[in-house]
Amino acid sequence: MKKLVFAVLACVFTSAAMGEEVNRTVNAQSDGHVSVSNVAGEVEVEGWAKNTVQVTGKLGRNVKELIVESDGDEVVVKVKLPHNSHGGGDANLKIMVPAGSSVDIGAVSANIEVSGVRGEQSLHTVSGNVRTEFFGNDIEAESVSGDVSVKGDRSAGEVRAATVSGSVVVDGVSGEVRAESVSGDVTIEDGIITSAGMETVNGDIHFEAEFRGDDRLVADTVNGSVRITFIGGVSAEFSIETFNGSIRNCFGPKAERTSKYTPGWELEFTEGDGAGEVVVSTMNGSVRICK
């Protein structure tokens, strides 16, 4: 009898620990807005051809309620925890949305992954990675502690990707890009860039893409190296400076010492008709410019 009681209790405990399976579906507009709020766990959003939003996944033992509501052109998905909740409130959600939707996702301790969504995206988490795809509509992707990755199909638009502690990679995006980290590497690759801002305090910067137009490309790091490779030709005025590090230029004049008493280098020159502007600086690291 004791063994039977123990087995039953163990089963109940395991079920509670594993949480509740959910499967909810509501109607949605093909180009509507989907808002998602989750405290902890995972948020995976995927675009599909149906005019519905489907939420599946598993709720942690301390989740009070999962709200899935549709009101006109907006769908809200929200994980609610009890007042003064302490742990156990994680929710792992997979959310299917109409591919033309715009999405707004907020999380505290959760990874965010978005694929196949063609509308505008606003993605924010405190502790977790952010990964998404870009199809031409504006994206803002941010984390405080985690990596941020945006993968595009070379469509043109605006992307801002930022983190405090982690790496930032923007791949296959054309148009305007802002990529920022405090402690981590920053990379822009592929695509046709018309304007770019790349900043990090403690990390390397890598740019390998086309740079066109009459706007600016700025790469600034305090403690790290900068590697810029232009795909195709480039027309810009260059201003490059290091405080403690070398400058290597593969296609223009050589750098000069800023002073015979300091280890810094500087380089200013014009390539082509100087339509754009390239500004590079690092306090402690080398710079390499090639095409």
C-alpha cells in the first residue's frame, strides 16, 4: 500500500513539475499585429499561410494563466504569474502567426526566435538570445544578456540589433543597420549597406558587405580590432584612427603615426568620388581595410 501511495504521489508531483500542455487557436488578420509577453522560458514565433494564431507549448507549475485574445486586428498572447511569484513561472511557447503579421515580443528570462514573419518586429528580452529573419520591414532586436542575430534575404529596410553582454550578427540585410554591443563582437556581412553604425566597448568589429550611397559607415570600439572588407567598389571619404594599434589599408595610402611619442596611427583619404563617409576608430586594437 505504501509503495502504491508513493507511486501516485510521485506521478502527481511529476505532472505538476512538467506543467500544463496548451493548444489555443484564435482568428487573426493576415496583416495584423501580434503581441507576446512571457517572463521565462522560450518564445518561438513562426509565420504561416493561415489567418489564425495558434499557441502550443508547455506552462510551468507556477503559471497562473495563459491569455490568448483576439480583438480586431490585434492578438495578445500573455503569460500571467501569481502575485509575488517566486520561480517556476516558465512557459515554452510556439506561436504560429499569419506571415504578414507585425510582432511585438517582450520577455524577461527567455530566448526569442522568429522565422517566416514579414511584418515589422520589436523583440526585447532581458536575459536570453534573440534570433530572427528579415524580409524588408523594420526590425528592432534587443537583449541585455544574450546574443542577437538577424538573418536577411538581402531586402532593404532598417535594422537595429543591440545587446549589453553578447555578440551581434546582422547577415544578408540591405539598407540601414545599427549593430551595438557593450561586451561582445559586432558583425555585419552580406547585403548592400547604405548606412551603418557599429559600436562595441569590449569586442571586435567585422564588416564584409557592399557599401553604397552617400551616407556614413561608422565602426567604433574601445578594446578590439576592426576588420572592414568592401564587396565590390567603394566611393567614400575615409577617416581612420587608432590610439594603440596598427592600420593596414589594402587599396589606398598607408597610415601615418599620430605622434612619435605614442603608438597610435591615423589615415585620411578619398576613394572614388567620395560620395559616402567611412569613420573608424579604436582605442586598443588594429584596423584592416580591404576590398
